Amino acid sequence: MGRAVPQLQPPAVLPIPGNTNINITSTTSNSTVAELLDSGNLILQGDDVIWQSFDHPTNCWLPGGRLGLNRLTGENVFITSWKSPDDPAMGDYSFRVDPTRDQLVQLYKGVQQYWTSGEWNGQYFSLVPELTRNQFYNFSYSNSSKYITYSILDPSIVTHFTVDVSGQGKMWWLKSATESILVWLQPRDQCDIYYYCGAFGVCSQNTLDSCACLRGFKPMSTREWGLGIWNGGCLRTSALQCAKNGSGGGGGDGHRRINSGALVGAIIGCVAVIILIAFFIWKLRCTKRTLELSENSLSTFMYRDLEHVTKNFSETLGKGGFGSVYKGAFSDSTVVAVKKLEGFSQGEKQFRTEILAMGLKQHVNLVRLRGFCCQGSTRLLVYDYMPNGSLETHLFKNPSNRLDWKTRYLCK
């Protein structure tokens, strides 16, 4: 209805622009009348309703009004904010049913969506459960007609829904002719509104003013900022000095010259950083070597891994002059014997001797050395586990099992 530039032409003529150019005048016949209903809907009707304000909402959505698809015109009906608190022209913010996913209601700044209601589940929108049916109002969504509407259960309560110039959707309850109470607000944090402070503006909920300019900038319009209209943003307090070259003589192509030495230094620094990163990656991979048992070479183990394998060296198989032997099992159920050498000097000597003597030898009568751990002063050797014990145990531990000389001679 000419929201940006409303027109009233004498004598008492209110033109309604559109394809039909319908005019309400004081000189027409009584067959067509305009009526303002108790719902707030202004209708123009003859035998049928010719036009109604509910089909063309501005910034206000009243109970009984519908937002969404108009089946007759195919138009997506939505409400938009004022341009400013004292300018009713169409503003930047709108509250509408999503045209692509019609079970969502969203707030937009221009074409940028910054808040959503969540999908309709038959009772309420998933992200705003407070709008479910209660003793005051009832929201509903029509899947067939693709629109949302709401009604007030108590006709004595006067409410309306608006999109504020701040970009927030608000529901008001008119307590009296001069007093309104805010009963619903989304988004609650103004800083969640897209581009709320405009270009080069910073939003904060912890200060008296919601927005501030970055250092070196000032408000684009001090008048609008004084009214709480922040989306105009900020501009620089002084122009950039890009037009001057490094010599200070003015002019030039707008590009700053870079010292060649500084450039070479930067390149060398970057290469050094890359090499350092590559070294650390290699080192990390070495330290995270898994407990893989190799058939042809000795494996290197970490102390913490062998500590885990032996359950903190809890099951002792035996003790000797150079240390103790513990039973352990890898994740693939392979059972091993872990020998923990004690005494640094003697243990180190025994450690080297056993690695050199048994590390590369494979014989049916020798237990196989699978690997070792050499971490700090700790020395451990990992052998195949012998479930039947050693030959020495069978020969000498139990005297009854000893062979007599006749039998020994036959074994020769």
C-alpha cells in the first residue's frame, strides 16, 4: 500500500496500487465497503473480499494472519522491519517461512539467514518450544497450504508480533493503551544477528552500547548510532597511505617496495621451519613404533609398551644374577618372556653380550631373542616364551628326572 511513500489524494481518495488500481472514494456506490475487523484485518469487500491487509503485512503480524505461501497469488507472504525507528519504509530484516524448506521459520537480513525456528513437529517448532500451545496462544502450521498462523485463546488479550529495526523478532502484549509488555524475543543475543554492527563494527553484550568501531574507525552516521541503529557500520578516520612509495616522495604505483634482503631472509626462515617440522614428524613416527615382531631382525621396544605387555612386571618367571624374567603377552596373544637387567655396569655388559651372541643366531635348541629396550639406564631383553621351561630345569632341578650314565651313553 505504498509503504515507503504512502499517498492520500483529495477528495478522500486512497489509491491501492496493483494490477487493478482499486480506489476507495467517498463518491462511489455503497456496494463496496471497507471494514476494519476486530482482528485488526482491514478488508475491502463487495459480494466477496476483494482485498485484505492480512495478505500484505508490513512489520506487524497479528493473530489470525498468515505467513508463508499465498495459494491464490503464489506469493511468499512475510513481514519486514522498519528502515529506522522513525521511518516506516521497508528495512533490511524480515521474518518469513523458508521458501525451500517450508517447515522452517527464519529471520533474514537481506538474503542472509541468521536465525531459524527449527522444524515443525506437529506441536511446535523444535528450537522454540516456548511457542507451543498454552493458556494464552496457539501456533499452528499447515502442511497443505504451507503457512503458519497463531491465535489468542483469550480475545481480551491484544498481542502482535513484529520484526524490530534491530533485527529481533518480538511478541508484544498490549497491557494498556500506553503500555506494552515483551513476552517473546529471538534471537535473545543481539550479537547473534548477522551484520548487526555493520562493516568494521564490533558487537558486545557487556557494554552500554551494543556496538563499537574498530580502532582507527568511527561511526558512519552518529545520528543513527545515537538511535541504536548500528548496521550502518564504521568508516576510517584517515585514509590509507597506499599511494605513497617507500621513498616518501609521493606518487608511485600504490605498492610498497620490499627489501630483497628481507625477502631472502623470510624465504630461508620458512625453509628452516619446514625442515624442522619434517624432522619432528620423523622423530614422532620413530617414537611411536608399534610392537611388531620381526622374524629376521631385532625389534626395538619402548619401556612403557613392555610395562603394559607384562602388566607392570607383575608375573615373575624367575630371577638370576643379572636380573629378573617376567611373563608378558602382546595384543595378538603372542606370549613372551621379558628379562629386566639390573645393575648398570654389569647389566650393560650382559645386555650387549646377549644381543651380539643371540640377536642374529637362529637354532632349534636356542630360545629366540625377539628384541630389546634401551631407554635411559633401563635395559630389557624380549625372548620367546618357553611354556615347558628350559632344558636345564628338566635336567637338574628334579633329581628323579636325572639320567643315569648308561642312558646318557646311549644318547651319545
